[in-house]
Amino acid sequence: MKRKDFIKTTAAASLFTAIPYSATGKSNLQIETIKPKRLKKGDTVGLISPGGFISEKELNESIANLENLGFKVQPGEAVLGKHGYLGGNDKQRADDMNKMFADSKIDSIFCSRGGYGCSRILPLLDYKLIKNNPKALIGYSDITALFYGIYAKTGLVGFHGPVGISTFNEYSVNLFRDVMMSPKKETVLLNAEETNTAPEYQREIVRSGTAEGILVGGNLSIVVSLIGTPYDVDSKDKIFFIEEVSEEPYRVDRMLTQMIQAGKFDNAAGIALGVFSKCHPRESISGIGNSFSLMEVIYDRLFDLGIPVVYGMSFGHITNKMTLPFGVKTKLDVDNYSLTLLEPAVE
């Protein structure tokens, strides 16, 4: 089926579906935003593994990456911890994070990697301590849970950007420095010149337009998992940034449908989708034949929301990474594939 025909068909079908209800969870409308201090060369950064575990080789690579940015690195006590698929047990990982926020010698905190486990430590974090000692927390993927929990409980801005084991190429480093080290009154984040020709890297204007709002989001699986918990955030006037990896289209469909039915997009301002890498049909694994493509799912689920939506922005499980501050006022310009931070994200 051609995409235009698909859109017409799904638009007609949507007339017979129920209108999504509004979420009734606790609202964060009155939350007061806290910005951490800007980073500078010579700062000491903490390095922790709040989700999955890393090897000693990966630890050394992470330290080298951060030192190349001009930072001194202080690994956490449990940075090499291992407990099944976790980077140490829950208490060890939470203690590492709490200690990093408490330590006056630590200027900011980098996560060594993502990997499942961050949502497990949310009840163990000392939010009063974090609020009284605000620092930049940087990472992506499963680190999304920490951004949500900390913002919901304290208002502290987090940063969806490279982890220790990421590829720190010129594009990623330049945008990191623009956001974290040399903030301006407004910072324009433009897409990278992408050389990867895989279908999931292709840009797509799903619904044209511009929008302004507070930027929130992260990994789709994690965002969905926090609905109905004390760590979710209010979606009114928010611009959602969303990425995913290794999920087949029907799974993406299921997660977006959950967000719609939970009312998460009812009052949202816009949606910026990153690269959903490796999110293509795999009949040999799922047993699902005649699958919709990823883009068909995105049009079907998001086009009728009536807000600006763009796909293929430079963030996610990819080499070229924007650093996106969770919790600052931002403008989304779909037609120019850009996000503009309308205020500095750091003090």
C-alpha cells in the first residue's frame, strides 16, 4: 500500500476510535526548574553505572573519552559492579549516585552506559540531597528513567547525551560543548549530515509545523514504563523527544498506543522522533508476516494528533548525538529539522 493511501485509510479509521482520555496522575505543572552549573575544562566528573554493567576495558575507554573533553574523572565505587545483567545490586548503584551528588568535589555526573536497571533505583535515590546539590547528569537510553524521576521529584534539568562508552565524534562533541559548556541565550540544534543509508535513518516530516514547550522524553520503552508511577511528568505543553532501538514496528505501535490511551499526547505541543535504529520487521523472530513498516506505524499513530511531528532527528542509539536538556523551553521546527533551546540549560 502506498503511504498516502495508508494515511487516508488510517485517518478514516480513526473516526471510529475512542477519543483518548486525559491522564489523571499527579501533575507537575507547578514544578520549579533547577539548572545545574555549566561545565568547564578541569572540572571533576563522576562516572557511574546506574543501569547495566561495563567491563574494565570499557571503563578505561570511558575515562579516556571524558579526559579528552578536558575533564578529570572520578569513577564511582560500584562502576564495575556486576549483578546479573545489572551494574551491581540496586543499593550499590543508588548509593553511587547519591554519593556523587553529595560529594562537593564532583562537578557533574556521567553514566558509563545505559542498559536496564535505572528504574529499579528510583525509590532509593535521595531527592532532597539531589535538589540541594544540583549537578548535571548526562546519559541516554535507560538513563531516561533517572531524568524522569529526578525532574519529577526535584525539577533538576538532566541531559540526554553521550554516555562514557559512546563515540565522541566531532558533531556530538560540538553540540555537547554548545549546550553544557558555552550556553547562549538561544542554541540551535541542527541535524547531522547523515551518511547511513538504512531506512530508519531517513528523515520524514510526519506533520509540518512549529511548536514551543518544555522538552522532555527519552527512550520510548522507558517513557512508557513510567506511566502511572510517581516518576512520570505532566505532558501539558511539552515537546516530547523520543528514540528507540531494536523494537519491531508492532512493539513501537503498542508503546505509542499506550501513550495515546494514557492521554500523554492530549495537551502536548509537538513530537521530535530520533532515529529508531534496528526497528524493522523481523518475521523470523516475531512470526508476524505482512508487517507494517516503522514509518507506517508512526504515521498511523501520530499524524492524527494534530501537532507537529518529525522523524529522524540526530539522537538515539546512533553515532551522531545531540545533547538534549530535559526540562528547558524549546522550539521544534519540523520543516527545518531543528530544535532551538530558548534558554540556557545550565547556569
